[in-house]
Amino acid sequence: MKYLMLFWVFFKVSIMTIGGGQAMIPFLIDELVSSNLMTLEAIYDFLSISELLPGPFATDIATFVGSNVGGVFGSIIAVLGMVLPSILGTIVITLLLKRILKKEVVEQLFAFLRPVVISLILMVGVIMIKDLFLVESSSYQDLIKVYPIILILYFGHRLIKKKEMSPLFLVLFSGVISLIVLI
């Protein structure tokens, strides 16, 4: 029964909270104390620890509380209760978007937005390259690092355009090249 209560508390908190982990603290405290799963002092201790850890606050606190209430299985149940509403929401939005994306107005909007987004991304790249060339402390070695970026952009764009390369592969390939160039 405590596992069901643990799941329900985190499920409810996740559904009712908009604005991230910090926004859920008052609701979470109220739910945990009123359901007699934890004392207020223990919750404050877990909140302090969760704030210090890297990663999403919501899953950190769910893991700690779940572990305290029901061990490893309690952690799994609490985290599942915390993330399930987001997963379900994503599925519903995806299904709705599939219907909406088929409408001609939306297709026209995305056709308009694609070049705008690409232009913004390219503009950032151009500004970064320009800044690298104009910085007085740039060495010859710094400038050499720009050429692989330009080649990846050029050939990657051509290969994706011809449908000979997956964009995912290009991102992974670019990451590997960047590591090689930076080392």
C-alpha cells in the first residue's frame, strides 16, 4: 500500500506542478506530510541534498524520498510516478501534432520557419568564426581549427541534401572531429 501511495503522491505532484522542481516544493511537502510518508524535518534534509546534486531536481527528490520510504523499489516507484505524467503528456502532444502537422497552413508555416532557423544558426557560426579571426590573441593554430568546421558544414549540408547521410550521423561525426581538433 505504501508503494501505491508513494506513486500516487509523486504522480499527483508531477501533474499539478508547472514550472519545474522548485515550484513543486510546497505541494510536495504538503502531500508527503499529509500522507504520513515522511516528516517535515526529513523532507527538508532531502530537499537540501537534492539541491546540491546535479541533474533534475524532481527526479533527485523522488529518488531520495522513494528510497527512504521503500528502498530501491520505492525509488523506482517514486521516479516512475514523477516522470509518467510527462511521458504521457509527450505522447498525447505528439499524437495531436501529427494531426495538426498535416494541415496545409502548418506546413506553410514550417516551410517559412525552416530557412529562418537555419539562417539564425548559420549567423551564430559566422559570428563565432569572425570573432575568432578578429581576436588579436588568435594564433595560427586557433585559425587552423576553423577549417574542419567549415568543411563539415559544407560537405555535411551537401550529403544531407542528397539524402546520403543522416543528420544524426553528421552530428556524431562532427562531435568526433571536434574532439580530435581540440585535443
